[in-house]
Amino acid sequence: MEQLQFKDAIAHPVFKIISEAAKQLNIECYVIGGFVRDYFLKRGEKQDIDIVAVGSGIELAQKVAQLLPQSSKVSVFKTYGTAMVKTDDYELEFVGARKESYTRDSRNPIVEDGTLEDDQNRRDFTINAMAFSLNENSFGQLVDPFNGMEDLEKKIIKTPLEPDITYSDDPLRMMRAIRFAAQLNFRIEDHSFQSIKRNSSRIKIITNERIVTELNKIMMCNEPSHGFLLLEKTELLHYFLPELTALKGIEEVEGQKHKDNFYHTLEVVDNISRNTDNLWLRWAAMLHDIGKAPTKKFSKKVGWTFHGHEFKGSKMTYHLFKRLKMPLNDKMKFVQLMVRMSSRPIAVIDEAATDSAVRRLVHDAGDYIEDLMTLCEADITTKNPHRFKKYHNNFQQVREKIVEVEERDHVRNFQPPVSGEEIMATFNLKPCREIGMIKTAIKDSILDGVIPNEYEAAKTFMIKKGQELGLNIVK
């Protein structure tokens, strides 16, 4: 069979240097994995490149560093038998060809030296097992023992070996299969799909940090719903995001139904993904309705209700982030805020967008008012064109009102013009609850439009409120 050659793929001078280093060490070496796959997919050149050596990957890395025109540091990871060399254009990771065997309770393999064939056997998918030869006598030749090229053309995700072995050995590969399917818009081959379903419980041996890394990559796809639907269909999702699977299903009582909040949520995430690359705003869209499952109630008078689901959802967000070992810093607080306020702009519309309601909305959302409006507009999933247009027009009116009120009243992130220290000095007070009562009263009066957001007006109001509380002014 004629060997296909792709010298143009490895035309960069660094590949000749690697080839020369391998020749001097008398070992074979190959470019393998994502670089090869993405070359054929025309996804743009990957900056991180995997080089497999039939021999010591660390020795090859050290020899390459010596031959590079500019001095390069070699980072050695002895535990994994790998080494990294950074050049101006690439991050080169070198590893010795190996074969792996696994124990039932761990995804960390027992590793032995192996051949190129052994190394390709241990790869996760056929499209990631292809390699380009960097050897002098076969430079640029494609080594494709599992017909990865054919699977690329058919847009199929398929394991090189029996999928039950591949997925059971390293269950993170189930997440990676779904992630690649979502990123590349590929289909998981049926045998492989059923295997993920059979082995889904094995995901429990994977750390939450690694699961979240894959979830974030799925979340950043053009249509995250593709990946999350696969996670649900393969029964993986409920192991790490039961709050989402709890939203699935429609209940009917006395002829009254509610919508399926799981599928609605995925639609909202796809909507918002067309307008933002902010990972945490996409997470807010994914979690904005998680409080609906525990707050769902039915009454004959009003039908299905989800009272307080936003507040409940914001509390659940903290527990979800903590459980999955996601960041508990300002990123989590941002998602919490978005979830908690996700219905507020709708309430403003119901109040006919009064200045007071808009002032409170802008004050409470602060610098994230634009993100909140983006989330609320993504939440419009009605298929009725009249309603769709009406809801968008309503939100546009709120946006215009926000600009108008903000320009006039400057309430975004504002602090009352009178400080707690001035209240204490005016009434000769030590720290006490009356100070907080006066500050809150001033803030509420400004937000309600009773007084302008100005120092003199606030000071006059402070004195009046203090006197109402029985406090005496220090002369």
C-alpha cells in the first residue's frame, strides 16, 4: 500500500531539528495526536505538539534543546517520563513510546516501554492516534493504523480498541469523547456511545477538577447544548451535575403543565453563547433555573409556581461550586449574583420600568448590569414570534431607561453621600444599629427618588431621620 506523505505539515525547521536529534540518538520519533488531527481539519496550527520517541523522550528533548539555534530550557517530568521544550513558535512535549495497563480503581496506568504501535493502541480515539514520521527515511509519512483519516472524513468519534476497555481503563475519555463531539460537531460511533452509557458509573473515580476542565471546554463550544445533551443521554451528567438533571421532565396536574426546564436551560445557554465568550456568564445561564426543582409547587388557584427559585438557585450555586472544586472567589460570586437577579429585569418591566425600579436594578447589579441584561434576553425561548418580539422590545426599553437613569442619578455601585463616621459625629454615637438604619434610609430614599444623590440633600435627610429616631444633634 502506498504511504501517504505530508511534508508540508511538518515544513517548520523545528521538525528537521527533531529528526536530526533522533538520528544522532539512533531512535525513531513521530509527531502524534492533536497536531496531526487539526492539520487535516484545517483548524489552525496547534502550538502544543506531542512528539513520541521509540526510546527515551527525555533524552530526545535534551538533544533537541542542544541543536536548537537559540538556547532552550528543558523541563523534565521524571514521574511521567516526559519533557518539554519551548521554542518561539511551539511547546514541544516529548514522551517515550509506551504501553499501559490499568487497575480497576484507578485511571493511573502501569507503564512499560513500548513500540509506536503500543503507543497508538493506548490513544483515546482513532482521530488522535494518527502520526507523522520524523525519521529521515520516511519523513512526513502518515502512520494511521486505525483509519483515523476515514473517521475524520465521516466525522466520527471512535476508540482504537474495544471501547469498554478504553473507557473503563480511563473514564475521563468518556468526557473527552463528548467534548470532541461538541467541539468538532462529530458523532460518537454507536458502539462507543453505548459503551459510555454502560461505563458511566466509572466516572466516579475521576477527580472533580478534571471533570470541570472538560465541562468548561464543552461550555465554551459554539453550541454547548450538543455536549450537555450527550452527557445527559449517556447518563454521565447526574453523577456530577444532579441539579441539572433534576430539571428534566414535565409534570401535569389537572390539565396544567410546566415546561421542561432542562431543555429550556440548554436553549438559554446556546442563546447566550452567540453573544458572549465569558465562561462564567455561560455558567450563570446554565445554573439560572436550578432552584426551580426544589421550589416547584402546584396550586389550583395559580397552577405551577417556582417562588423564590432565584434565591434558592444562588445558594445552590455555592454548594455546587464547592462540591466540584470550582473557584469560590469572585467568579462564583458573579455567577451567584446573576442567578439571584435573573428575574429582576422582568420584574422591572412588570412595574412599567419606573425610575425607582431601574435605579434599584442598576444599584444591585453594579458593573454587571450589561451581563444581567444579556442573560435575561437569552432567557427568551418562546417560539411565538409575536411574544418573542414583544419581550425583546420590553428589554430594549429597560436598557434605554438604564442609560437615562444612570446618566442622571449615578447610582451604579454608589455609596450614600453621608458616611457612617459623619452620622456618628453628628449625633455623638458609638457603633450601634441606628447608624445602619440611617444609612439604609438614605440609600432607599435616593433609589426611590425621594432625594437626589447629592451630599446636601442626604445630610438634611440624615438629620431629619436621626431626629425621628430620637437622636440629638451635637451642637
